[in-house]
Amino acid sequence: MFEVEPTEESGGVCDCCGNQTRTVWGYVREEGGGTVASYFVHWTVGKSIEDHPANFDLIYGAWGEGATKNDRRAISLGRVDKRDSHRATGMIQAGVYDGDQLGTKSYVGRRMGVL
């Protein structure tokens, strides 16, 4: 069993539409144990998922004394709009990447994200 511990939240303004944005983050712990992951969720308030999909970042692996960024991996999930393809669908994809905001974090080793 896992426990989710919210720790902080912040707000801002969307660069493309000017609406309010929210970000929440915290930790995932094994029940009665240590941290196994941290998470960040970012979305635009009052917008549908079709207009402004939420972004989910999960950093998992070893935390605590003796652990380094090389002991952790990051997965970033977001909606990919496929309207320009022959099938007008949206989907969520993940894969290995270097870049995005997680690519610059000192506490992440290998990153995964939208293909």
C-alpha cells in the first residue's frame, strides 16, 4: 500500500491563454516505510482537458541517505493531440527523453516523457 503526502502548491498564469494555472506536488511513501517517489501535477484552471491537458510528472526510485539522482527516474505524462494525423485522436504516451523541465533537475537521473 502507498500513501500520498501532498506538500506544496503554487499558482501562475498560462502563457498562451492568460488563465490561472495550478501546480501541486508531494511524495509517495510505502505505508509505514520510506519515500518511493515524488510527483508534480500542473493544469490550467477552468479549461477542459481538450484545450489544456494536465501534465503529470513522477520521479521514482531510491530516496534518502546515500541515494543519488542516478537512483531515480522521471516519467512525464501529458496528452498528445493527434489531430494532424489520419486518425483524429488524443492519447497519452511516455518514453525516454532528455529535456523539458525535469531534464534540468539535479535530483533526477534518467528521464522519460512524451514521445
